[in-house]
Amino acid sequence: MSEVNASANSRRDFIRTGFSLASSVMVPVSLAGCEQREVSTHSEALQTFLQPTVLEAKNGLLEVTLKASYFSTRIPGAYPQDQYRVSLRAYGYDAQPPSYSGPTLVVRGGDTLRIKLINDLPVNPPFLAFRDPTNYIKPNTTNLHTHGLHVFPGIYDDAQTPEYGDYVVDPNYGGVMPAGDSRQYVYHIPKDHPEGPFYYHPQYHGSSAIQVASLMSGAILVRGPVDDLPEMAQATELVFLFQAPYFSVDTLFNGDLGVSPGTLEKLAQLTRHPTGQGLKNNISGVASVDAQPVLINGVRQPTIVLQCGEVQRWRFINTQVFNYLNLNLDSHVIKQYTTDGWGSALYQDHADARSKDGDGLLLAPGGRASALVKMDKPGIYYLRSLPVKMSEGHLPIILPEDILAKIVVLASTKAMSVPQEPLPVSSFLSPITDEEFANGGGKKRNVIFRMLGNESLLSAQQPKSALNNASDIFFSLTGRAEDLYQYSKAKVHQQIATVFGASAQKPFYVSAPKIVKSFDIQPANTLNQTVIFEAVEEWTVFNMNSIANVFHIHVNPMYVIKVNGRPVEPYWCDTLGLPPGGTVQNPTSITFRMRFKDFCGPFILHSQMLQDSDLGMIQRVTVVPQ
């Protein structure tokens, strides 16, 4: 049973995402009324920020074993003192038991990262024998994706036993099966790979949302020249793995699903309440939704202690499956120098936006950033997520403001400096010019994001009947998965419905018949895009959803050049928050260019709102030799 106490971006970033942020009029949930003040007690200066274990490559190699299993523990709620008993999927590593996150893996360009994944989760429930429309495909089958890394996506054909790159196009009869199955992943990091924060998580189609919405993720840091700058090397580095684990608190909402308190076993737990059921904001006249409480490395609202004049390097990774973050540091500036894992020569300064436009450092689900902070005034401050308007319409989704961490700055004569601009940037990130685009083939493509049932998710606070209607839509969609599963299984011997990238030079692929519409329920291995190796292309992603869905593509980063058809200052990323308010008649859009370099093979593009991805908002891309 749950145990709960009685107490209950800069303007340029705004242009980049085409996003609308709500003004900061809401009161923080658990620290309402807190303002800057002096440190008054010793306990206030006690650091409670905990970092995951760091494993670093030596002599060009990092080798680790990850084990997926259930983790029985306690999770804090909106108030840190509230504790819930949970049993959620999580990673252990080597001989260590599962924990709130996997270890942080640190590599450099030219290194090899070897991860052996062992699936120690129990066998899947009998989906086909006993039809359960609320349980989607295989919740305990898994695999591994290195989110954002530019690495080979196929299966190596020169190994005695199978070794996999960033291979996630497993068919419905494949994947790393539960009860002891394993897979060896090998990632050769290119020498010119840009430095920055990345992360790993499951990407098995149909189960990625409930696994990532548990605790199955961990950070990857790629180091390079910018990390070797003296000022960077001297700064304390903190990894912020922002997590929002979902689980059934009671039977009020999920009793009809047969889910025990403290567990996450049904996709419907996520689709019924995609923003969560935790933080509540009932301020009169402000439209908002409940949102899942955010943890940092398993801790709710940790305390970070710094000295006045100290510079720290913060790595932000938003592992949430649906919600955005709008990061803001009271009375100080966040100096961002990577967008996702891709560096910039110039800082983007995010000043305290509470009394201005409310635009902090915006992180979509799956988004990351590196930043420097210099605390120049003693006192107590807060790292917040300011309100975020995630959709348009009659009842828009507005995530409430939340306190993420308390920052205690002690009086000191310590004086540190930040590196001067311009910062070193890998040649990998050179701009894609009109000339290069033309010489690379000049091909343009359109990708459409349209989610059935999207309008029913305008607000999680609609009347109960509307929520039930939304659930019925999702249940009908998930029910069709069984037919597709049976179809795929029947075609195994004909080698239809899967892609095996046999090598970086000669991938083998066969396309499946297009028996469903794009972004309706479909297997992740349905062929949608074929690209010629070393092509340079321009893609426009159209969003026909009122919600700001999130576009992520594997292997190669995107060079963004337009938002809603209007040119913006170009930048590199791999995870894009699409502008909200799209309709079939008037979609919003983002346009980017991409180099398909270094690797052939199969990978995917999909919604990083993983509930939508599991329901079919996914396509397969295959890069083939010239």
C-alpha cells in the first residue's frame, strides 16, 4: 500500500521552438512564498543532491553490463516527505542491484562503448491467449537506444556471436526477451563526435513508454576539446537526470485496469493521464493540468550547496515521456552551450524570467543541454520549471510551475571564471549551406505528425466522460495491435516486416506491406523512408496536432533552418518540440537539413512523447549505399 503523509529560453529559444510559454503567475506547489534569503541553519547547507555512479572509458574502452529488473523502493511525491511504495522497472549494472537510474557512462571520440544488456524482467503476460486491450504488446520485452549518439544502427556481421549497434527496429517476435535473454551492444564513437550529454533508454516498440516512465534510463557524456578548457575542467560537474516515474497511487483512476498501487503495468495508465496525476494547481482563472512530480536522480527537490563566486557545469537531461521543462534559476543566469548534445561557439544566456516573459531554457521530452552557472550572491535560490503551455485550444494543457532543486550559496571569496567565447566546436557541426544541400542531391521530404484521438487530450481536467471517451479511443487503437502482431508473426518465414542492417556497407532490408496509415498503429519496422548514403536532404515536419508533439530521429542530428516556414538562426539538435496549434488544414512545421553520413542501416524517427510512439507515431528510415 502507498504511504502518504497528511500534508499534501531566451527570446532566440522562443523563436527556435515556436513555443508559447505561460506567464509565471502560478504559485510553486511545495515551496510557495519562498524568496531569496540568507542561510540561517546548518541543515540548510547540507547537500542532498545525489549523482549516479560515473563509469569512464579507459584506454579507449568502456565495458559495462546493464540488467533490467524490478526495483522495489519508495518514491517521493509532490512533497519530498510523502513517500510511496513502488515496484518499477529499473537498471542495475555489473554486480550492482537496480537503482533510480543507470550509471553515467563517459566516453570520448574514438572510444568504444560495449554494453551487455540482460533482461531479468519476468515473462510477459499472456496477451494473445487472454485478450486484454489495456495491455499493449510486450511490456517486459526490451532493447537499448543511445539517444542522440551518431553511431552505427545495424547488426555487425563480422562477429562470431551477434553484436548490435544502435539497433531498435526489432520485430514483434524479436527484442531482448524477459527471463534472462541478453544482447551485446557495441558503439564505436567517431573521433570527431561532438561533445555533450546523451542518454540511454529502451526503445522496443509498444513497451518503450512504460519502461522509460519507470526508471529505465541513464546518462552518457561524450567529452572533447571544450571539456579540456581549464575553466571547464575546474568547474564541478553535476548530471541532472530529470525523471517523472508514473505509478498507480490508488484505485480511484486505475482500479478498472487491475493495477496494484505502486506499479506501472498498463499503457492506459499513461494514455489516460499523459501529464501525470501528481502536482495540482487550482488557482482560480488559470487553466492548468496535474503533472507528474519531477525527481533529479531519484531525489525530489534536492539541495545543491555552492560558494559565492563558484562556477559549476550542469548537464540537463529530460527523461520524461510526455512533459516539457522550462528551466529557470532565481536571480542568476544559466549559460547554455549545447543544445541536446551539439555544441555552440557562443553562449545562450537565460536570465531569471519570472518577472519578464517566462521563457526559460526549454527542454522537450528527450531534450538535453549543457550549461554553466556562476552564483555571485549568497543566499537561497531555486531551480524551477516555469509554466509551459503545451497545447492550443479551448482547454489548453499548461504545466504548472514546479520547484526542482534548492540552491544554497555560501559567502566566500572564491573567484572562478567561465571560458571565453568562442568555444571550440567540432567540424562535424559545420553549417549545411545551400551549395552543400544542392550538391548532396537537394531532395526535400515532408513528414506528417497526426495522432488519432489527439483532440481528446487537450486537457487532462476535462469532465470524466471526456476522459472515458479518450480512453476508449486509445483502447480501440491498442486492440488493433493484436491483429498486426498476428500478421507479422505469420510473415516471419517470408522475411517480411523487418529490417536487419547486416553491416555498415551492405544492409539487407525488406519492406512490409503498408496495411495501415502512417502514424496509426504500425510496427516500428514498417519501411517509410529510404535515403542514399552521403545524401544531404531537407525535411519539413508538419504537426497536425493541437499539442506540441516532439520529433526525434536517430543517428544523425538535425540542422534546423525554419519554424512555421520562416527562417531562424540555424542550430543543431536531435530532439525537436514542434510548434503547437496545428490542424489538418493549417499544420505548424519545422524544417531542417541533415547529412546522412558515416553509417548505412535501419533506424527510426518517432514522437518522443513515447505513449504516442508506442501507439504508432513512428516510421523507419533506411540508409542504403550509393
